Amino acid sequence: MVRGVSALLITGRAGERKTAVAKAVAQCMQIDPRVYTHTLHIGHVQPAGTSAPTLKVFKRCWKKGARHRPV
């Protein structure tokens, strides 16, 4: 665990198991009783030639995350 880190950016080419790494890290954090965490996985693949309602998705995820914040 790295103290003071509130975000993680995983980069790489397609097929390099970035999602698997992110899910494994999230699972380890949720198991650790010293860490208060809630993981929200947002899977989004935008097909070519279509527009996605990105802002609407972001707002919905923000609200869902806000419900799980520590009080």
C-alpha cells in the first residue's frame, strides 16, 4: 500500500491485461481492513462512428461513488 495515493493510472496497448491488473489491485485494497475503499468498475467501449453520452455516464458514476464516501 502506498500512502497518500488517491488514484492509479494504468496505461498500455490493447490486450496487455490492464483491466485484470486494475481489478486485482482493487480486490486487494477491499480485502485490507486498514483501507476504506469501494470499487466501481466502469466498462466502456465506444464503437467507431457513434457518440457516447460521456457526461451523463460520468455524473451517474460520480453520484454512485458519492454514496459510498466515508462520512
